[in-house]
Amino acid sequence: MNTEVIFEDGAHRWLVLGRDRERREDVIDTNQYAILTSDGTLLIDPGGIEIFPRMLSELMRFVPIDDIKVLFGSHQDPDIISSLSMWLDLCPQARFYTSWMWKSFVAHFRIGSVLEAEEIPDEGMSIPIGHDVSVEAIPAHYCHSSGNFSIWDDRAKILFSGDLGAALLPDRNAPLFVDDFDDHIKYMEAFHRRWMPANRPLRSWVRRVRALEPAMICPQHGSIFRGENVSRFLDWLENLDVEVGEGYDVDQQA
Ligand SMILES: [Fe+2]
Ligand SMILES: [Fe+2]
């Protein structure tokens, strides 16, 4: 697994862990993010059981295990959070935040005895990492999960967007940052048209995110948007019609 530092201001750093060369071909590629502060570390969508050993050894190059204070699950999918029980076993000091909707569902990922979750209400909330630093859980419901949150870090001006902006890239050496946006669309379009259920939640999320003026938008699959590609991505998403589906016609159901 590879790690890149994508933001650094004193002790406040963003890491992206991904582009995992040891990943099996049948496992979808994922980006994991960590926000390091002087007072604790937040792990954003720490990933599946499959990648846990490599995530752990890679992360330990940057922070001691005791430093992990918060875990966040944007939604309930296995590629997001099926490693939860393993992290909580190793980091009993950590608090785990996810939508109120998924608290009792992710409890099925329990292996040991401890799996507590802090519920995020529909309207979102502030999530403290340490005494002085917090991030915001921004509603992203129905994008694609019905209980779903993005993470906004106002200091770094970085938005973690979960499955929004996800791209299924053809090779594991693909660039970390989107280079040619128009060319990148072909890796995003089919995913959004099938995984995103409706247009209205997408438009609403775009409005909320535009007002934040992010410097970067970081998806859980694919490449990161920065500079002019942030607004290009938001414009593209705002005009995308996902309600026609992709590869599956609901009117043809038996
Ligand atoms: Fe998902
Ligand atoms: Fe995903």
C-alpha cells in the first residue's frame, strides 16, 4: 500500500493510503484517509477486512496506534468499514462515528466484544479529533447510501466525498490527482449512473459543497480533484442524470 501526504500545516496533515499493489484483482480499489493532528488522528473510511493488515502497517509508519482517537464510517458498505472490529480491538480509546441509521447494522461486523458507535444525526454534526481540532460531518444522504456523510475539514479546505466522485480506474498506477478531467469522466459515469439512485440528492449535495469552496475533493475510489477540477467535477455532477440507470432497466423487471 502507498501513502501520500496531501496537506500539511504544522502538525495538521492529511494522508491518503491506497494504490495497494498487493490488492487482489477481485477486490475493488479504495482510498483511505487519515487526518493527523497534534492531539489525535481521525481515520476516515478505514476500509475492509481484506486490506486491514496493510493499512495498519502503513499507518504505523506515521502515527503510533494510541494516537488513533476517532474512526468515521461514511456509510455501511463492506469496503468502507468491515475492518471496524479490528481497529476497535487495537484502539479501544477510539470513538467510532456513523449515521444513526447504520449503527445496528455495522454491529454485524463485530468480532470481539467491543463495538460501540456514536450516532450522527441526519443534519450532521461536528466531530472532535482532539481538544482543538474538529471536522464536520456534512449530509450526503442517498449519495449513494440512504444514511451517508461527507467530511469537511475547514482548516485544510478538504472535503472527503465518499462514493461521490468515485472512479473505477483501469490500472493501479493511475495518477492520484485527476489530470485531464474530460478524460476522467469515462471512469466515473457508469459508476454514478448505477450506484447513485436519484438526481435531487446529488443537486442538493453540490449546492452544499459549492458553498464551502473546497480546495480538494477526495473520493473513496479513484483520483482526487483539486484546483479547477473541483468546480468541473461539481458542474458535471450537477448536470448528470442518474435516474435512467446504467445497464439495468427497471421497467424490464419480470
Ligand atoms: Fe458505498
Ligand atoms: Fe465505496
